Amino acid sequence: MKKKVILGLSGGVDSSVALVRLLEQGYDVEAVFMRNWDSATNDDVLGNPTVNDEVCAQEVDYMDAKKVADQLGVVLHRVDFTQEYWDEVFQYFLSEYQKGRTPNPDILCNTEIKFKAFLAYAESLNADYIAMGHYANVGLVDGKQALKRAKDDNKDQTYFLSQLTEKQIEKAMFPIGDIDKPEVREIALKHNLAVAKKKDSTGICFIGERRFTEFLSNYLLAQKGRMTTLDGTYIKDHDGLMYYTIGQRKGLGIGGNSEFDTQPWFVVGKDIENNVLFVEQGFDHPYLYSNECIVKDVVFRGNKELTNRTFTAKFRYRQKDNDVNLEWLDETTLRVTYSQGVRAVTPGQAAAFYEGDVCVAGGFIDTVYQDGKKRNY
């Protein structure tokens, strides 16, 4: 009897090619288009002028998904997870920004929506597995299903999947994880899929492509404050700490200040209590670097014993692997040290941990240190 797979079909080329490959492999496949953001309710009441464009964009994605499903003879369900997204993802997203942190909603979007609410819905349809168009792989390690890097290192998305539980991974399939992006496009063109030439989507998970500053201001009150150097030299006023992240260069509006040299400026810290944004010149300013951080809410898959093992970490998406040492502080908190120093390790962002090609764990960066001294960010 064929195994039943429920695929998340977004209307993009990746999930569409994932559908093609599942069918070619002989699975009994149905598809689901997830509606997770209600532009009319969540934006329009706040006066967002782009709401009609967003509604249309979401509808275009659904119609594209429908074209692909019809073309391949697959049933397409349309499921509403807007309440789950608002409660489990977006509220956390806003609370982190209020704390001056830089959250990554794509992590919770995966753990709470795509691999939790979606998984529950798929199981109600008697699915054996769920599938997504992520660039990742699943394979056996010590007799258990493990999350592994994708073939296409440039597109690998294990960073965003790093907090999935063992149960979630056991139920997950990633049909395009063993091919690269050019091959995905080739398959789409070969099958004459309606989305074969559709551009890749960007922006916040499910919310889409927006002018981020304007979008965030609909939900949080920005408080202007002082932008200074670390020694207190006043540069200008900032627009609100929530709009800036550690290591940021663009959007500071400092260029052309004749009192300083021509080196670019970067955000190097935040004083939340006094609403001060710290900036300094130079990409490699020492204050941007750290050699230790505390990572909380860690989901660690497989053997949790850390001794005599070699780990690497990514503190941002597409960042190169960093050699790290891990130490448990409690059941879900790790002290992470990296003697070589790493630039712009930022509270609120995710840390993904690897043992070779296997992504073994993920959590959220809480505090950052350099030589035992807490960084002010």
C-alpha cells in the first residue's frame, strides 16, 4: 500500500518540484496551501496602505499552487492557520522586538505552524508523512532519523529547522534536499510547471515582502533616542531601537558627517534601559566580536552527552560554520564558547548546532560575552 504524504504547497517553484518528485517516487500525495496571515484583519484595521497588494499577493500564490496541483492531478486543500500564527509566532515576534532583540520568526514558523499545526492537520487526513520544499535532508544516525544538511550548501535551510523535535523530523520529508537550485529549475521547466520561472519569495515567513519599518510601526510604538559612539559622543537621534540590529550598516543615515573619517558606520550595541543606540566605524570593530554566548530553549536531538564530540555552530543564516564548545547549564540552556571570536552574535537570533553534516540542535541566543564581560546588546 502506498504511503500517504501531505505536502505544503506554497505556490513557489521549490514546493512544486517537491510535489513532482514525490509523485515520481510513487507516494500517494495530497497538497495543502496554508493561509497564515490575514492582511485584511491584521493590517487594514491599522491603516496599512499596502493591504490590498498583500491580499492580492497571497491570492496569486494560492492560484499558482492550484494550477500546479491541477496540472499534476493532486487534491489541494486550503487550510487557515491565522490564529495559530498570531498566537504562537507573531506575538513572540513582537515581544522580542519590544525587548530590543532581533527575533527570527522563520524558526517558530517551522516549529509551531509547518511542523506542528500542519502536522496535526495532516495526521487528521491519515498521512504517514508531511513534506515541505525546504532545502534539507533526513537520514538515519544511530538508528534514529536525523536532520542533515542539504546538497546545495548555499540554499541549505537546516538553520531554520534547527529547533524541530525528533518526532517532527521522524514525520518529515524534504524531497528537494538532495538536489541544488539550478536542478530544481530544470525539473520545473521540464514538466512545464506554471511556476517554473516564478521568482523566489523573500520577506518574513508568511507575512511576505514589505517595507519592514512601516510594517513594524503598525504594531509597536517606536521611541526615538540618542545614537552615540561607545564613549558617549552624540551622533544623531535614532528612530527606535527596534529598527536596528547588531552589525547593521544600512539605514543609519550617518553618511557625510564631516567630523569623522569616511569609514562606514555599524550598530555595535544597544542600551535598552536608557534607549541609546551605539554605533562605531569599521566592519571589524572589536565591540562587534564575542567569544561566548548563552543559548536558551535548546532542542537537542539524539545523544545529549557532549564530551569527546566536535561541534560547529551557525549564529546566522548562511554564516560559515564556527567551531564551538558546548556546556549544559540546565536541561535546555547551553553555554557556547568560541575562542576564535565571531562577529555580530545577536540576542534573539537562532543558534544552530552541527556535528558534521547533522544538525543536532537549535536554540535562541540570550546573552553575549567577550572574555567574560557581557556585551551591551
